[in-house]
Amino acid sequence: MSGADADLPGWERLLARPRRLHRLATGALWLAALISGLAAYVRAAPGGAAPDVLPLTYIFTFFAWVLVAFAACGEAYVAGLSAGRDRAGRRKQYLIILIFGLAIALVLCVSLSLLAAADPARIGLIGRIVTAIVAGMLPLVAGVALTAGLTLLWVERVRPVLEARLEAQIRKYEQRKPGD
């Protein structure tokens, strides 16, 4: 750590290094997928999960979705840094990713609900594995779609309003008299 970075809090050092934030967010998405898949695999056991284990699987799944939300915010921050510099026509890719991501997430949700409603003895081990894979893919796809949506929201709506307000405050400050 350089001398200039030593004064900054950890989160500011993280925001100052987009590549590190991207790696952290990507790792968080993969961790969320793994946690969600393992929890779904345990719940899909023949006879269901043990009564003392079942609430833990839901807690871990909730934790996985919290990770997805934080990872999507981090990825959107990194994407927003470059999306603002891009031509406006290139931002359509974020809309395409959002639409396809939401469509794929919907298909995964329907598939997961059908697999969860199936008899665990009838679907067997392969069905449990497929359930775990579908449950693991859902946070990944939802995270990417959420990233695209948050990036569009930031670039198209939030940042222009903030920049306009900041420019208005700067003009107001510059118009003040030196004695004020």
C-alpha cells in the first residue's frame, strides 16, 4: 500500500481500483451461486431436509441474494465509470442484457419451482443435481441483469440529475461576492 492510500478507508481504496472491485463482485456472484445451489441441493433431498437444517438453507439462500445485490451494485459502479464515456448508442447493450437476463431468470424461476414441486424420490439424484444447477444459475443471471439495470439507471437517470445539481451549486458559489 502506498503512502497516499494509507490515509483512505478500505471502501474508498476499493472504489479507487475498479479492477479489484470487479474481481470482488464477480467472486461474490460465484459464491452466491455456489451457496444457492448447495442450499437447493440440501432441500431437494429425499424426504426433505432435516427440520433443524431447513431454516439454515433459507438463511444461506437469503445471504446469497444479499451477496447478489451487493455484487450487482459494485459491478454497476464499475460499468457506470465506462458507460458514461461511451457513445449513447452503445448503451443499448445494457438494455439488451437486462431484457434477456430477466427473460432467462424467469425461465429459471419457473424451472426451479417445477423441480421443487416434484417428488424428490421420483427425480432422484440427477434431479437434485439439476435443481442445484438451476438454483445456482439464478443468482448469476439475476446479478448480471441487475447490474445492467442499475448501470442504465445510473447513466441515464441519476448521474445527469446529480451533475446538473452540482453545476448549479458551482455557478451559485461562483456568483457569490467575495465578502459573503
